[in-house]
Amino acid sequence: MTASVSGRTDPVVRRITTADIAEALTQGLRDFQAQPLFGLAFGLIYVLGGISIVLCVTAFGMVYLAYPLAAGFALIGPFVAIGLYEVSRRRELGQPISYGAILRTVTSRGEIGWMAFVTLFFFVIWMYQVRLLIALLLGLNASFSSIKEFMTVVLTTNEGLLFLVIGNLDGAALSLVLFSLTVVSFPLLLDRDVDFVTAMITSVRAVVASPGPMIGWAAIITVLLIISALPYFLGLLVTVPVLGHATWHLYRRIVAPA
């Protein structure tokens, strides 16, 4: 074991398999069934966020930004889901669960604020990259009156197809980096008194220790979120809480008890 940035012993990271992911999903579903109101409340944040994004870009005549904004909103998902981690943690310990207790615990962990800044920083980078790609490939003053017009340009022109390929590859790379930094760090900061740098390093170590299962977990999250967002984001009401609870239980399997 090595010393962390704060001088404490680094958390021990264990390897996981696909069986651990399946069991974590099962436990996440059980947590949601046991505390559905909390899960639906946090899922509603995602739903309202997605709907607000679509309404805002439509109102400002920037419908072409709906997809990248929705994808970027998913980048800050680990921070939004922290309340779900706390519900699972309290249920695991047999502690009372209330919105006040969740808020007090989250706000008492100062390092979580720094991790929130990291996720927001990645969101800003993503949106700047999208605007840069639009300017370079579709025109500096590109503007589209409807999502249909935007999709027509993207899918029927060489520049549009290039924008689609580069944009998705860039987004995937950015998402993978952020996933590696946050998949364990948020639950770890909630669970233990460690600094956010140690939490991020531990999270990356977890991905490096089990690359196949962890990338598979990232793919599961991505696919489920996309499918759930299609029916007016309503599927996120269930998907987000189940994935949030499951992430907590996966963290428990990855990081050995103190």
C-alpha cells in the first residue's frame, strides 16, 4: 500500500468481473424498489434537465445543440447521482433515510465540491469542442432553424458526416476519461475522509485493474441512458436511480473496506 496525497494510506483496489457488475445491478434494483420515492426524485432531476435543455435551445433557435448538450448533461451524471449513493450507503448501514440527512451528509464532504468542479470543467470543454467542430466543418456562422434541417446537413453532406464521426469519437474519448476519474471517486469521497485527488487516482486504478468489466460498465450506462432518453426522457426516471444505486454497490466490490 502507498501513501495518498493527504498522507493517508491509499484505498485498496480489487479486480472485478462481469458477475460483479450483474450483481451490482441486481442490488441497485433492490435499493430502488426499497426506496422508490428517493429514486424517482433524483431521476426527475435528470428528466427535467433533459426537457429544459430541449426547450431552451428551441427557444433560442439553437436546436442543433440539443444533442451535444444532452450528451454533456450526462457527463455531470456522477455528481447528480451522489444522493442515490447516499441512499444506498444509509440503507446498507441501517441508518434513517431522509432528504435532510442526505443533504447534510453531502454538504459535509468538502472534497465533493472539487469533484463537482472537475465534472463541470469537462462539460465546458465538451461544449467548446462542439462549437469548434461546428465552426470548422459546418461553417463559422452555421445556424439551423430546426433539428430536421441540422440532421439533413449532418447525414447528407461530407462535412456533416465528418462532423458526426469526429464529434462522437471526441465525445466518447472525453466521456471515457471522465468516467475513469469519477466512477469510484464520488462514492469514495462520500464513504471516507480522503482528498479528491486520491479519489480520482483510486478511480483510475480501478479502471486499470479491471479494464474489460469497467469499460463494459461504461457501455451499459451509455446504452441504457440513450434508450431511456428516447421517450421524452421519461425512462430516466427509473434508469438513473437503478444505475446510481448499482454504482454504489460496484464501488463496494472494487474498493476493499478500510
